[in-house]
Amino acid sequence: MGIVRASMAGTVWKFLVNEGDKVEVGQDVVILESMKMEIPIVTETAGTVTRIIATEGDFINVDDELLEIN
């Protein structure tokens, strides 16, 4: 099991995956917005998205959990 965490503080702009989707290592899964820039967050774990933890529009901090992959 792996947890995708935010690499920087910002607002969750968009999830690019849904629960049940299969993902590969290096795949963009979330877009954060910070200082008017869109920053993709990639997964370091392959598997299936089992839980989306954050919500679009949430402000998150560095290392906050975004989604879970099993």
C-alpha cells in the first residue's frame, strides 16, 4: 500500500484519477495550484486507487495525504 502525499503546499485543483483506477509509477494523479501555477503530483507506487483522501478545493500542506494506492 502506498500513500501519495503533497510535495508542496497549495490547493487541490483537480484529481486525474478516481477510486478503482489503476495507476503506474510516475503517473500524474493530482494537480495542485500554488502561486497561480498548476503543479502535477505523480505516484511512486503502481496499483489501484483505493481511497481519495483530500477533496478538490482543499488547501493542503507539505506531506498531507492526497490518496491511497493498494
